[in-house]
Amino acid sequence: MSTKLILKFKDTVISEFELNQEETTIGRKDENIIHIDNLAVSSRHARVLKIGKKVILEDLESTNGTLVNGQETSKHILKSGDVITVGKHTLTFVSLEDGVEVGKEEQAESDMDKTMIISASAREEMMGTKGSSDSSNSNAAAAPMLLGTVQYISGPLMGKVVDLKASLTNIGKGENCKIRVKGMLVGKQAAVITRRPTGYHIAYLEGMSKPKVNGKTLTSAPTTLKEGDIIELNDTKLEFFIRK
Amino acid sequence: MSALEMIAVTDVGIKRDHNEDCVGTDIQAGLAVLADGMGGHNAGEVASSMAVDLIIRLLKDGLKRFPEGELDEETGFSKEAVLARNSTVTANNVIIETAQAKPECAGMGTTVVVAVFYDDRVAVAHVGDSRMYLLREEYLSHVTEDHSLIQEQVRRGLLTAEDARNSAIKNLVTRALGVEKDVEADVVEDIARVGDIYMMCSDGLTDVVPDEAIRLTMLEHGNNLQASAQALIDLANDAGGPDNISVIMIRVKASVSRKKGFFSQLFGGK
């Protein structure tokens, strides 16, 4: 199934966009996949999501709104022939389906959808690691967890190293925090570093003062820590390392 | 554990005629287990239900044997996390033995994802491509990382996340219970905060529904876990429902603890 949007301005076709990505953004800024340079269009105006076989249009709280076939909409499942109006431009949605081909694909797909376990040797072959010098890495399934550490690079504890052996290392002014940081606005449990099989992550938890990594303020969503990252909270600065 | 709210839903999907997934929860003990079985005839169901029943039993029993939230010095993880991992390994051995003893069960296997909530934390053990997500505020994050060929290729930079979604071999798991004697279960711990919503699911959801659609659906339904879980299953079925779909949702309503009695929970005592 191929789907596309045809961009028109006053009935003149400007361009066509194949919807081959999960998300196609529409807006005035350059970073949008469908970029419409017109003041009636918001910087991030709307987006089109492909979910399975459905194609969904979603208005991103644009100033002037998004219309489908003349009706204002916030979310709409697109059908072939739908006309989307964004400012003074229109986008016509076209879905091309070749009945025979789609049927065939579905048949093949349904066998492949069944979860299967792959044997260790087949896995190595498919990973391209069989017989290569990379054999130590081919057993990644059971690789030992990395050990990370942080080192204070400011303040009275400068130089001190703290191993992150525990599954959770709390940062904050609370008594249970392994890394204590003082300050009016620092939360009792300001942030947590989690040790995972895939590496270390840090996330903000609470308090007015939010920690930063390499100058970027953390959110509640975990950020992966990389060698040499600088973690900063109030007057405390820490550098993250992996023990070799 | 009245600090938690849990909902478990499982659906056969559109294309399959039977459901090999299995879900189990014990809200009092703060436990949730989800398994996606595989193997001929009805062996997939046998493997997944064995995993769920056995792991819940082992956990309930094991949790009585030590005080909440104690650290296991050797691993740096909590005793709850170590117990979750050990229970998963034990289930693996029992499934292998059963498969060897009963010819009709030969070749059966199952993925599993296990959650233990305790002392404002959650310990998660998993094997295979069943996942746990966390929705905190407006952010959706992966708590587990799949043991699948595709995920390994992504991790090593051989594939992009976009390639992975379109791959025809995304159903190949590299680790499962019932296959090899020495199964490695990955263990993750995290802080469980009031307001967090944890979502465990089988690949019947994640193979056809992208993360962003999961996030928007969970945000839309908020604390209505039943509606949220059903909406996710509907999304997967709307996308063709190629596999069985299971979803467990856990919402942290108040500070979590096994130690606290009913009244202290009710009045928010610390």
C-alpha cells in the first residue's frame, strides 16, 4: 500500500510527499517534512501518523486550525481523497492499493508474525559475528553489566570517586542519598541513576532545582549516560566514567 | 497493596485462533507477570501459563523471607530484584523439564516480564521481547530492552530504529524460557513514584503500534486503566491484530510498601 499527500496552492500542484515514515510533520519551520512557508501556517502545524494500515492526521494545536474536507478537526483517520486545508494550502491524501499484491503480502506476513526463538548459532550467523575476531562480543546476550563511577569535579569533595554498583543511586539532599547535594531548592530525591544491562540512565525526580547533563536540563524521562558526561546539580559537578 | 491499581487484559487478536499469552497479578503482594508462549499445538499456552503461575507462587513465597528493600551486597540490587531473577531462572528449568518429560510439550518456550513493587521502587526481570514501559508525566520510556535479533542489531549500530520497525524478522527472540538451561534474565530497578503508570505488554501490541501512539493513548485515558488497556488492544487489532495482545497496567496511587498496614496507607502515614 502506498500513501501520499499532494500539496497544492490555489489548485496548482506544488509537490508530492510519499508517507513512508511513521510520522510526517507539517509546518512553517524548515525542520518539518512538509514545509510550507506561509504565515497562515503554524511553525509545527499538524502531523500525519502511520499506525499499521491507518493514516491519522493530527492538528498540533495550530493557531489557525486544520480542516479536513472543510471541517475543522483535531484528529482524523484519513481516507483516500480527503482534502486537508492548512492555512491557504491544501493537501490531498491519496492511498494506492493493489488488491492482489496486498493479499499476497498479508499471507506471507502472518507466518512471520509468529514469535520464534532463534538458535545461538543462527543468531551469530545473522549478526555476522560467526568466526570473526569479534567473538567476545558475539555473546552479548550474557555480557556482564558494565560498572560505572562518578567523580566529583568541584566543591570540597573534589576528586572523590563513587562507584555506581547499586541498581539505583539517589542524588539529592535526603539522608538516603548516596550523592548528597545541599541547597534550598534541591529535592530530597532530586534524581536517580539506574544501572541497567544496557548501561546507565539518569532521570530527574523532584525539587525546584533540576539536574543537568552536559548543560542540558534533565526531565522525568531517563537519559542515557555516556563516558565523560558532566552531571550538575546546584553547586555539585560530577563526571561519569565506565570502569575498564 | 492498596497503593497500587492493576489491570490485566489479554486478547487473541484477529489472525490467530488461540491465545498463547498469559497474564497474572497479585495486587496485595505488588506483583505482575506477563508471558508470551510459543511452540506447536497448545504447548505455547502451557509454557506461558506455567511461567506466570510458577513465578507468582515463587515470588509470594520468597517475599515473606526477608524484610522489604534490603540490599543484596553481592549484586548491588535489592533482594526483591534478585528474587525476581531467581524465580525466572527456576521457571525456565521447570519448563525445560516438562518439555522433556511430555512429548506434546517438546519445543515449547515463552517470554516473560516480571514486576515486583516494594518500598517506593519497582524491580523488573525479563527474558525475550515482552516489554515494560513507564509513563511518567508526559514521557513514555522503555524500562526493558528486548532480547531480539533486531534489538541486538540496533544496539550494535547495524540497524536504525526505523529499519527495525520495518524488518521482516522482528519476531526472532534471542532469549526465552524453555530453551537453554542457563537463561540470563535481565534485571532493572527504578523508583516508583506516585502518579507513575507502568505498562507491560506482549509483542502483539508493540509490533504494530508505535511508541508514540502508545504514549498518546495512555495520556488520553490517564488514570482510567481499563479504558487505556482496552484502547491499546483496539489499536493493535485495528492494525490487523496479527498476534495475541496482552497488556498489564499498574498505577502507583500512593507510596508503596509491604510493611504499611491499611490505616497508614489510608492516612498517608510514612
